[in-house]
Amino acid sequence: MDLGIGSQIRHPKFGKGVVVESDASYYKIYFNFTAEVKTIARDFPNFELVEKKEAEFQPITLAEIEMAVENVIRKNQPKEDLPKVTLAQKWINGTVTINPYNPEMSNKEIPIKTFFHKIVMVRERLRVLEQNINNHEKLDDEDRIQLQQYITRAYGSLTTFNVLFSNKDDYFKGAGKED
């Protein structure tokens, strides 16, 4: 039942009430008998309709919200496809365990897939930063080179994680030797 604001119902426990607000899942109904607003599920089967007012809008369902979010994400993705980066086979379904020095503290386990995803996201953000530096109109060549050296050193600091990648082309490369 789609009740608009001002619709009157009778509830078996709270008596006569008036719909004062609604969303996709619930009605907020003011009950005279208790002088309070109760939140009641839209699909509550024991309403008795006294007077119906037409709803001024159609409530949005969770499925409609999800579809809208997916459309926004799809429309705002970069036009060029990001390369598919894969985790090395030997690590699939593995975990990263972080052990504190203090034996009274508990370990932290992270699915390696989650850890790998975060590393790949750091790499992608470094690449975007690199592009922004190279295309920045207010930076002169000297500033660009200096900032580029920081990014190269950051890549170098991340080479430890190359063991996680299945493809050598995806490896981090610092200022050291080229593979």
C-alpha cells in the first residue's frame, strides 16, 4: 500500500494514526492515543485504512539506488581501460599476518587479495600524481624533475611487493637497475 502524507490508518495496538513521513521501507505515523510518532514498516499487514491520500512521490528502492550508483561509476570511469593487474597464483586465497612484538597483543590477519588491491591502488594513485605533475601548467621543468624524483623513490620503496604480481610488467621500478 502506498500511502501519502496525511493518510489515516488504524493500528491494532496504537489506534488511529496519521502518516507524517515515508520512505522506501517505512512510514512514520503520528498516533493520537500515545501522542507519539512510530516508525512502521510499509509492508505491515495489520493496518486498517481509514482515509488514503495519494503519495506525492514514488519512494526509491535500494535496487534503484544501487543501479543509479553503478551508472554514475560507469559514466565517470576513465575512458582508457586500466590494465588488469593480477595477483601471482601462489598467493591467491592467502593472508598477510602482522605479528606484534608484545605477545599479549593479538595478530592482525588481512586477506592477501585486499592487501594486493591496496598496493595496486597506491600504484595507480602515484601514476595519476605523476601525470598531474607532468601536465601542471605552473610548474617549471626543475620543479617537475624534483617532484618526479620523489615519485621514483616511492616506486623504489614499493619494490618489495613485486613478489605479489603475476606479471613482471606490473612490477614497481625505482631509480635502481632496470630488469
